[in-house]
Amino acid sequence: MWDACHREPLARYVTAFLPPDAPASPERVLDGESFGLAFVLSLASTVLGESLPGDFVALAAVDEWGRLAPVGALPRKIRFAGRYAPRVRRILVAAGQEDEARLAAATLDLDVIALPSAEKAIQSLLPDVAPLLARAGSDPLRRARLVRSFFRLSIAERSAALDWTPIAEAARIALDSWPGLLPRERETLSFAGAVARRHQKNAGEMPIPSTEWLADLPPSIRLRVVASIVQHTADTGNPPTATAEALAREHRVDPGNAFDDHLRLQGALGRLLAVTGRPREALDLQIEAAEGWLARNEFAASSYALSAGYLLVAGLEDRSGFERLAALQAEADTLGDLGDDGRLFVAASRGRALVALGAVEDAKSLLQSVWSAPGPEHVRFGAARLLVRLAEDAGASSNIESVLTELQEHVRSASRGARSARRALALVALDRGARTQDAREVEEALAELRAIDPGPVGHLEAAAARMGLALPAFYVQRFYPY
């Protein structure tokens, strides 16, 4: 990527499609959504050092998630390619424009290839990355630079990558195929691969870091690594809870003396305590973290603690805790901005707290706004689950048929949101089973949640067992962190 960013791109303007009565335009700028997929493929070719085939034209837009989207005037563009580009034999289009493209290409002897994402387009046109990556690790200097890149990505935000699966696979390939890996490099790649697997599927074994490896890290980076390990335990069940908690408490400081990374660690510890049967202490930690972020004018960062706090308020049905969080949220809204995603996270979690506290109308309005907004699918689908619950509680299940249909469609189509949709549908079934006292539906829903998120569900079931609760499924329902 570094090399690609320092190489001047080469692109040539050919012509413009203008109606007969339009004035000629002197513009020779390559721009517009139609250029999206071609640009992505060109960049991928540069990064991988591999040439693209010369027999295709890419006609698709690319959104921020890497999904392909339709373009305007597609038939005219296809006809132009068929007439003026005799070497072109393939037309790449977004899956949603396949029929239109095939109709336009029917008489031109062109193959139409409909694709859902830029990732699939890259895979269809460029060589498999695995052998390229394996070769890259044979040079010690390049290998060291790549190891550092893996590590930087692993301590960034989850949003740093649209899809973490290739990163997890790349780390595995590096560990298996790179010769002469130093112990520190091997430990770094193992950590990065574990983080990638957690980000993608809440799975993966996180190795317990050596004291030497941690000690070599700058203090702020060490805190991020420890927070990631604690989060890993909360989300996947490993390393053991006692190990992760001891590591967190060793590095935690009083919030009054905390830096930003201390607050991130405190939030991660709060999440671990929340799923291991200590929700009251977890709520106190999240409120302290939110106060710490606001004291630093880091309003967007406070959204994580506020959201986690509201989820705990819902499980505890704690009205005073709700009031404390609501006051902090009002302060954040007045003085700064939670950010687009942060607002949605907080609104969805606050909606769940309002449901638990019986403020149904306020909850419904808030959750509907989350469901209708563009944003992370797992947040929207969490709101959808609660809207279904409220409608069924009120005997108005017909009002939410469209919500359930959309969730089911995501599961059927195996879209990016399929896992989140499965989770939401399992929670809908758990809520329904709890309301109707249908033991079979409750157990089936719980089994589905275990399959999706074995870490949090396992933690919560173990906590319920320690408390001697007769119905652990309902404890999971109360404190499940999604």
C-alpha cells in the first residue's frame, strides 16, 4: 500500500456520452461513480504487483462497504465497449444490474459477469494472494515491515477493515510459510490473527502474551494490547477469565489519573465483568469511563461506555443508573457530538433500557429511528429485535412482518449482515419463548445464540449456574451484550 500511494496513477480519458443537442464539454476529468470498480481494480493490481487481464470493462460503483452498486446509462456504455473496444470480451457489473446488462450485450458477443462486491471482482481477475504473501515474507526487511503493518491494524478500531477474514487468513499464511520468523514476530502475528478472527466472528484462540513481548511495547500500545486481550476473553471465552482480569487490573489506574488508553482498558474490563456475572461493578466501571471521556472532551469515545452502561441498566432494571447515564448523555449532546455511529449505538442501547424500565412509547420511538437509519447492521438489527418484542407484547405482530422479512432475507442471501440477522432472529425467538413459557423455543433460541456467540453465551450461562438460577436462558436474555 505504501508503494501504491507513492506511485502516480495512469488513466486516460476516451470520450464522453453527450446527447446530440448538448454543448461540447472541455472537461477531461476522470470522475463519477461509474469509475469506482475500475479504480479499485487498478489499485489492487498496483498493490499486488500483478497485471489485470485486458479483455474486460468494469462498469459498477463501489460503496463504502465494498459493495457494488448500479451505474447510469449502462446499456450505452456496454454498446460503446462492444463497438469501439474489440479486445473486450467481458463486462463486469453489479449484481443488481445483471438483467439490464445481459439485454444490452445480447447482440455483441460479450459475457456479462455480475458480482456483489469489489472483493469478488478482485478474486475473479487477479491471482490468489496467498502465494504472493508467502513470497513477500522471504525478504527479512520486507517481512519485518509487514509484521509491523499486521500489528498496527490489529490495534486499530474494528472499523479499520470492512472484512477481517482475509486478514486472519493472511496472518495464518505468514505464520505457516514465512521462513526465519523471530519469536517476537511470531508472537505479533499470532496476536494480530486472533484479533482479526474475533472482529470477524467472535472466535479464535488468543495466545497469552509473554512478559518480554509486552514489556517491549510502548506503554500506550501495551494498554491497547491488554484491552484487546480482555475484550477477546469477553467475546470468545479465551484466554481464561482470571488471566485476562488479572492482566487488566495490573494495568488499570484510577480514572482521575487515566489516559485515553486506560479508559479503553476500563471499558473492556467492564464488558468482561458484565458477561461473567458482575453487572453492578461493570456498570460502575462504564459510568466512570464515560465521565472520564467527557472530562477529556472526547465525546465520540464516550458513546461506547454510554452504550454499554445502558445495556447493563436494562439487565439490572436500574432506574437510578439510567438517570446517571442520561445526564452524561445530555452533557455529551450539549457540549459535543457522539458521531453518527456513536449516536446509533447509544440510541439502540438506551431504547433497550427504556423497554426494561417500562417506558414503552419512548422506547418504540427511539428504536424505530435506529431501525430506519443507515448505519451498522448489528445495531439496526438489535433495534429490530426489540421492536418485534414490543409489537408482540402488544398483540400487534402484523406491524413488524416487514422487519422480520428483512432479517430473514439477510440470512437467506448470506449478506454481510447475515450473522447479525441470525442473532436478532434468535433473540426474537428467545423473547417469544420467554413470554409464552415455551421451553422448547427457548432452548432452540439459546442453542442458536451459542452457535453464533459461544463466548458471551458461555460466560453468561456459567454465571447463571454459579448463582444457582433455575432458568439460565433468562439470565442470558437479560445480559446478552447485543
